[in-house]
Amino acid sequence: MDKRTPREIEMGDRVLESLARSIGELDELIESENSTENFVMNMRNPNTVRKTSTDVNKILTWLRSKNRNRDICDIPAAELNTYLAQFFMTVTKQNGEQYEPNTLKSIQCSINRFLAEKGSNLNIIEDREFKHSRDVLLSKRKLLRQQGKRNKDRRADPLTQNEIDILYSNNFLDGANPKALSNTVYLNNSMYFGMRSRTEHVNLRWGDIELKETSTVEKFLELSERATKTRTGVTGETRAFAPKMFEEKGNPRCPVKMYLLYKRKRPDKMLTEDSPFYIGINRKPTGDSWYMSQPNESMGKNTLGNIIKLMCEGAGIQGRKVNHSVRKTAITTLVHAGIPPTLVQQHSGHKNIASINNYSTASINQQKGMSDLLSNFSKGKTTDAAEEVNDDLGGLENVLQQIGNYEFNNDIINNMSAKGLFTSSTINGNVTINFCKE
């Protein structure tokens, strides 16, 4: 029999109710924290997540082989530094082959990223406690290069004008059939809008590209860009201008003309703003429609990811031709034409102007011109080849010089700002500041 007074019973019930509420709130908090952490994880680049996991498993496997079955987050800095030094010096692939020099560096970055994601205060790339492991890594990379070990050249080769002509002449590009038309709008979007990754094309929607007109009734297409590899939306950075492609009347390859043909060949229900831009080909077309009519029948990511490679293989075009080749074609074309690097950067969407320098390499025609010049020299023959090469390299040299001047002046401005020269200053409009190198 309960000997408590009614008041004691009431007080006990209140305590139990309060405890139950606290437990419920705690459960909700735990669930909320888990859901927010999962949300953050899901928004990370899946390729980076996969690379980090793979690389961290390499050092964990190595530690287990040394009877050190430990979480690297729990290892003190000095001890972890020693393990990392031994790991970089001895680690090999499963088949016993050595890793490429840059692969070892990327493994180091993955380990550092993993530590940061787990809340560790250790930074194995910058902290002085890890200087020894960094020195070992640097020495190992030098040794591998001396032994002729190097990373495979996976840089995309740009398309030449002749190669694009070959694709058109072999009906891989044009508007004669649904496959060629899809290929053409893909190439144009990559070329004119500077789209870089498969993900950007997969996420592209019909409403992201808008047909507009200038005051002189000249048609052009404008892209409303979504989040990209370098502009994720975290910092609010956007391009200087929305990328455009303009109509070229009389040109059978006009990008606007191809877009309008693509629009005409799509089902009406796939012209809504949220419809996938790239949709599957209808193998049994009805009427004037060439493409599928359901949103879930969009073109697959693997199909989009191999468009340029398969076209070039089918046309017998040599070199490493991949989707990035189109973006590289656009940027190198502008660079070799002498377009100022700041404008090229605005077109391509690069965050750093120095990135344009990676595209500022001699074209195949320029390389051939230099080879011909040397051949003529060895034959004792004088020609105008030198002038031709100089003319071709003029635009490239000008761009490289402008990039160098931009970086030099930027460094000076940053140094002057650090010294307080521009403190509390307001500068409006176009201003030219000339600096003299010391």
C-alpha cells in the first residue's frame, strides 16, 4: 500500500513527467545533431569523400601491419609524426609497386582533411611538430622522380579546329539526328558557358538557359549558373557576368540555331523550367519529337560523362579527348587570341587569374612551327618560320605578361595595404596605379 500523502504523490508524478520531458528533449537533440551532421556530410563532394576514405584506410592498414591498431585521431603529435615519416618512406601499392610522387602528396592531404573533419587540432601540413614527416615525404618524392617514377599525364588535350571539322563531317556534330544534336548542344554549353564537370551538366535544367535579345534584336542565350566546383554558394562569389552565346546568322553551326532546333525537337512537357536539359533519345519517335517525354528519362550521368570521348574515338581522333577538352579548347583559343587574362577569367569562371596560366601553353600548331624552325636551321635554310612562330606566340606571350604584371601589382597592393597605405581609403571608378619594380 502506498503510504505517501496525496501531495507527495503529486510531487513524484511531476518529477517523473519532468524527467520524461528531459529524456525526450535529449533524444530530439541527439537525433537533430545526427541529422545535421548527416546533412553536412551529404553536401560534401562525393569524390572527395571517397578519396579521403580510401587514403585514410591506407595508413590504417599500414598501422595494423605494424601491430598498431589505433585511431589516428588519438595518436599524440610526436608519435603520429614518426608513424607518418615511416609510412611515407615505406608504403607501396598492394602489388608492391611504388606510388607516384603526387599520389603520396595527395594521401598526406587526405589524412590532414580527415583529422580536421574529426575535430582534431593537428595539421600535418603546417604544424612544426610534423616537419620531419614532411621532409621524409619530400625526399621520397624526389627519389621517385630520380628513378623515373612520375604521375601519368592525365591532362585533357584541347580540340583543334580541324578536329571539330572532322566531327561535323562525320555527323557526330550537327542537327541531322537526335544523337548528333545532343552532342552539339553539349559541346556548345561547355564551350560558350565554360561548364566544367559532369555534375554541372547533370544538374542543368531547361530554365537555366534563357533566350534573350539585345537592343539591336540580336538573339543570345544566357546561363543562370547553379553551384559549381569552385563557386559552391558558401562565400557568395559569382561570375563577373552571366556567360552568353550569341547568334551568328548565316553560320550553319550557329549555337543559338542549334539550341532552337533542340527546343523544337523536345516534347512540350519537357520545356518547363525544372525539366532536365539533357533528355534521353526516343528510339520510337512520334511526330516532330526526337526525345523522351518523362523527367525520369533524362540522359544518364555516364552517358553525359563520355560524350566527347566516344565522339572522338568514333571519328578516329587521337589524344586524350574527354569532356574537359571542350572547356580547355575555349580557354586556350581565347588565350592564343590575346584576350586579356582578366576577361578570360571572367568567361571561364576561374576564381584565381593564375589558373589561366595552366592553359597558356603552346598549341600544336605553335609547337610544329618551332620544330620546323629548328629543322630549317639544321638544314642551313633560312625561312620566315621565325616570324610566323613569333606572330603565333604574340598573343600567348602578351597574356603571360599580363598575368605576371597582375600578380606582381597584386602583391604590392597587398603589402601596401598591410602597411596601412590604403587604410580607411575609398576608391571609386576605374583607377590605374603604376608601380616600379625595385
